[in-house]
Amino acid sequence: MRLYNGCPDDELAAVWKSRADARAALDAASPGAFVTYFPMEGKYSACTKDYKDLGPFADSVEQAVAEALRILAGE
């Protein structure tokens, strides 16, 4: 993955799109919800807009969103 003069290659663009799509799905399920990166742990976590935790730490944005959507669906 590389960024050439501000333009991502296809692989990096796909990663960015995947993360953006996951965040959009989370926002659709719970408006205002967000995913945050925790550098000390090197992991991601999702929360509602009022900071209710939506699952454990995950290795990727997509995993954090998938777990959050599962919790929001009541599974």
C-alpha cells in the first residue's frame, strides 16, 4: 500500500473504502456512534454517541463495527 503524491494506490483506496463503509453502517444503525483507535492497545473500539461501549477491543475497524452491530441488533 502506498500513497503517491496524495493519491492512494488501489490497495490503500480499498482499505479506506472498507473502513468508511463500516463506519457508515455503524452510523446508520446508531446515529452518532463512532470507532476509536487506542494506540496503547493497538486496537479499535466502538461506542454510541453517549459513550456506551459496543463491544471489546478489535484488531480492525471492520471487526469493531461488526461486533457493535451484533450488540445493537440484540444478539
